[in-house]
Amino acid sequence: MTKTPTGPVFRARLLPGGTPFDASANQPLLQSALQAGIFLESSCRNGTCRSCICRLTSGKVRYRIAWPGLSAEEKTEGWILPCVAFPASDLVLQPPDL
């Protein structure tokens, strides 16, 4: 993690390639990935379509909305929605197998 005048910036990696990118604590993971040139599926960008779903294999995220479009079971299994998930630590994401 580094700190900038606008807040912390964490390191995120997207598996399987492990390409790292900067993930600002002040914006959703999807937006940080896209700014770094890393493509993640997306459609609605508000946590309802679920096209961006990924498994959080390490690290922590937080949500600014009460219902992020995931079931309690999915959350327990480590699934997140990068379009509405904000990084709270360095993290590693894995998209679902297609």
C-alpha cells in the first residue's frame, strides 16, 4: 500500500496471469483495473448484473452499498463484485472459469 493525497492505493493482481495494478481505496476495483488496461467483464456497474463477479483469493474489500448483489453463501465462498467493491488491502482476484 502507498498513500497519496487522495487516499491509500493498494496493489491488486488478477489471476491467472497475476498482472498487478494499482487499486485506489476511493474507487471500485473495476474502475482501477480498466484504468490499468486490464479488462474485466462488466455491464451494469452497480452490482446487479453480476457479469464482473470474481473470487477474492486474498485481501479485503468493502462496499458502500448495503446490497452488493451477492448471496450470503457467495460472500462466504469469497465472491465479490469488482464494480462496487472497494479495496481495503492488497488483494488477488480470480475471475470465474468460463
